[in-house]
Amino acid sequence: MSLIKWSEEGGQVRLGLPGDLDLPMAQPLLDSLRHALSAGGDVAVLAEGVERVSTASVQALLVASRAAAEAGVRFVILRPSEVLVETCDDLGLASWLNRWSQS
């Protein structure tokens, strides 16, 4: 059972991320993102509740953003938490997050 919440509305898949995106959550996150992208519509990732995040989970988001760009699908990370913003900054990915996120 995944802790990632899934909903579809108006041609958009919305994924609600759990508070803890530690290493064991990276694969379920990647699987959920791939499934969302395969649905063919826009993908919105709700990230305001993320309190802990692993590098592998950030990599899953990065892979999804690239796959969305290649497929011509709109991908957005909505309201990234301060922890996610700081982690991306620490990894040198602040500009990537700025490109794909919305407040």
C-alpha cells in the first residue's frame, strides 16, 4: 500500500506526497509518477507536507520532470515544502525546482 494519494480531475493527475519521503519511499514514488505520466494528462505533485526527503526521492521527481518534458506533458510540483526546497538547494537543484514548482 502506497502512502502517495492519487486523484484525477479534469484531465490532471494529482499526487499528494506523504510527510516522509525517505529512501524506502523512492521506488513507490517513482512508480506512482510513471503511472501518472502514462495516463497522458497533466501531472501535479502536491508537496507541501513533505517533512523529510531522501536524495533518491528527489531523483525520482527529477526523472519524472524530464519524462514529462520529453512527452510534452505538463508537470508541476505544487507548494514545495521548506524541507524539499532546502534539500534541492543542498543538492544544487534549486534552479530545477524553481522551473517545475508553483506556490
